[in-house]
Amino acid sequence: MAKGFGDEDDVHEQIASTIDDAVQRARSALPAGESLTHCEECGAVIPEARRTALPGVRLCVACQEEHDRDTGSQPGAFNRRGSKDSQLR
């Protein structure tokens, strides 16, 4: 089987780096500090269970879902770092 330009360790390192980046991005997006009792967007009560599960939460579930859709916080379709185009440059 043809091996290409890199060895298996390079591939595993690239995968681990991609995962570490995604985890860091997710952690940095988490709220911090004291949770609000009411949503800062619509004023709805934020349930105690949500405030306990996510310390620092500022939005109700409905507003958070809308915010996530608007900001495009969903993961990308593919790993650009591992794409063949990035390896050819």
C-alpha cells in the first residue's frame, strides 16, 4: 500500500491536534461567572436546572438555539487541516 508523504504518526498527530482545537473552541464558548435568572434577550425565566448545569448562562434555551443558528457555531463539514489541498501547499 502506498504511504504518501507522511507516516502514520503524522496522521495521528494531525487528528489529535484537530480534536484538541475543537475541544478548546467549545470550552472557550462556554459561559462563565454567575448565571442570570432571566434571559437577557427575551426576559423569560431561566430554569434552575439550566443555571446549575451551565454556570454563567445568560440565555434561555430558545434564545440560545437561535443565537447558535445565527452565529453558525455548528462544526464545519470537513477537516480543512487534513484536506489534500492543505497538504499540497
